[in-house]
Amino acid sequence: MPFYHKLGKIPHKRHTTFKKPDGSFYYEQLFGTVGFDGMSSLLYHHHRPTMVKDILESYSVEPEIAVNKNMKSYALRGFQAKPTDDFLESRVAVLVNSDCEIQLSAPKKSMTDYFYKNADCDELIFIHEGSGTLRTLVGNLKFEYGDYLMIPRGMIYQIEFDTEDNRLFIVESTSPMYTPKRYRNWFGQLLEHSPFCERDLRRPENLESHDELGEFMMKVKKEGMIHQYVYASHPFDVVGWDGYNYPYAFSIHDFEPITGRVHQPPPVHQTFEAAGFVVCSFCPRLYDYHPEAVPAPYNHSNIDSDEVLYYVDGDFMSRNNIEKGMITLHPAGIPHGPHPGAMERSLGKKETAELAVMVDTFKPLKVTKAALDLDAGDYHKSWLEH
């Protein structure tokens, strides 16, 4: 959950006239969520943000579902998703439900000839490989390996990559994504027991303010479609803004793991929450320090949630034969746990260097056709003892 921020020039009072040096007016826009009850910011534009010159053909990006009611564990080789020049074309949905869409992406080129906004979902983009700049109408954010980019729904943005070697893990959420409630006091401030604090959240800077008229392509995602608008003014024409609704960056390397004498449950790794799922960060940490502790996780039943793990780096101690960029799905209704030999290998170990992102959903996930194209095969049999 962001805290108050402002950039550029704003008037002393909201909803009052704000004049340019030549005596004409800037145009105010309330940019908010959850009706008028959620996070919001007030933006001030050179030109009306409503000037549409044309609407071009729309096209579907609805994922093709292969398994609608899934009860099988899968391992997907995420780095086998093929790199694609265009950012939007590179996004491949692998696991979906009505609350979220989990995607892989390997874009090679920066977004230069269009602007994009997701009108349905907050977007959490995890940077596995690559670096660059997230450019938005409320300012820019530098990013690199290990960064989460939290982009609120409706935010207009472009992404500039430094190289062509980029790997992204993306979660789209139909409900707003926040920092966990138990980490915050009643004012929203992160508490002392939180594994990160406000200093770790990087806010937009370097506000661009383009006073330009012309033709500017805007691609808008809504209900599984990409709608193509041509606007008459540059989308990044904001001269100033203030509020709580803006994108921010958080590095997984700034997450401070919570440890104990015995194995701690997955919620201690929680980093974000939404109405229908949570996101956790598994980071390098010291193991449990009880003299007879079992560092490997205990077998547990996924009765109420599907568990998705995206493996980033290091040796994930509870799994055998895991590759960087792999995704595992453990569906609700059946137990899972450490692979054969993992519990024994963990005994006496002092620390782990694993790095992974976990998404636990409260509704079952559907498996897409694109996911089956990445299937490593027979993962559901990997707990058999040989």
C-alpha cells in the first residue's frame, strides 16, 4: 500500500482553477479505484485527457483453456516461452481464474509506438532478467533483476528495456493488490514486525510533461480484449499530481525473511495480498535453529488454495530437478510436500540461498494450452520413491 506522494506543480487547493503562465487552464483528473472509496490521485494535464480522434479494430487476448477443472500437479519450463519483440504479444497466460491471470513474458523490444493501460487489473511484474525504465503518466521508475513493479489498474505506461534479454513473471489481479493488512497499523503505516518498510518502496520520479498534440496510439485491455484508441494529446502530459494511487517498485532482495526455532509457515513470506490470492517471496535466509529442527517444509494439504511457485534462483531445497524459470502448480484438494530425499538433505543445514515467488489462489486455476506447451511432464509422479 503506497503512502502520500506528489510530483510537479499542483494548486494549493483541490478542485480549484489552476492556470498556465499564459492564463489558460490546466485540466484536473481524479484517478481513483474502488469507486470513490479506494486509492486515488489528482492529476493536472496540459490538455483534456479525454480527446479521442479515432477507435481502431479491437482484438482478443483471451487465453485458450486446456484444462478447466484441474487436479493434477504440473511443472512448466518457463524459460521455454519464446522471446517476442512486442511487449504485449510476448505475454503468455499459463494459469488463470476469475481473480487473477498468471503470465510469462520475454519481450525483446521496448514499447515505443504505443502506450498501454490495463483497465481491468492491477499488474504485478516481477523482473527475472533484464533492466530498464517503467515510464508512466505520473513519473518513471528504474528497474532491474529482482524488482516487483506494482502497476495499478488504469495506469498508462510504456516500458523501456536496456537489452533484448528480458524475462518477466506477471500476475494480473481483478481486485486491488496491497501490502498485507497484518503488517500495517490502522493508519496504513507498516509495523515493526513487517519484513519490509516504506523505505523499501521506490516511488515514481522524473515526471515527464509533454505538451504535444497529434496522434498517439493507446492500447487498452478490457474484458480479454485489446481496444486501440488514437488520442489527440500526448498521454504523458501531466504537469503535477498528488495522492496515493501510483505505481511503485519493491526489490525482492529488500524482503527481510522471518525465521524461528522451527519451520515457519508460508504466510511469513507474504509480500502482497488481493481479494482472491496472496503473493509471497522466498528469499535467502538462515534455517530454523532448534537443535532437532527439520528445515524442509512439512507435507501439507492444499484444501483451500492452489499453490504456484515460480523459481527464480538458487537451489530450492524442497524440490528435486528444478530449473530457473520453472513454474510448479500444486492444486487444491491434494497434499504435497518435499520431494524424496529433500527432508533428509535439509537436516543440519544452516541456511538456504533459494529465491522464488509464490502465488496462492483461493479459487482453482485453469491450465491454458500455452501452459501445456511448456509442460515438463509427469511432475505429479515426482514424489514416488525409487
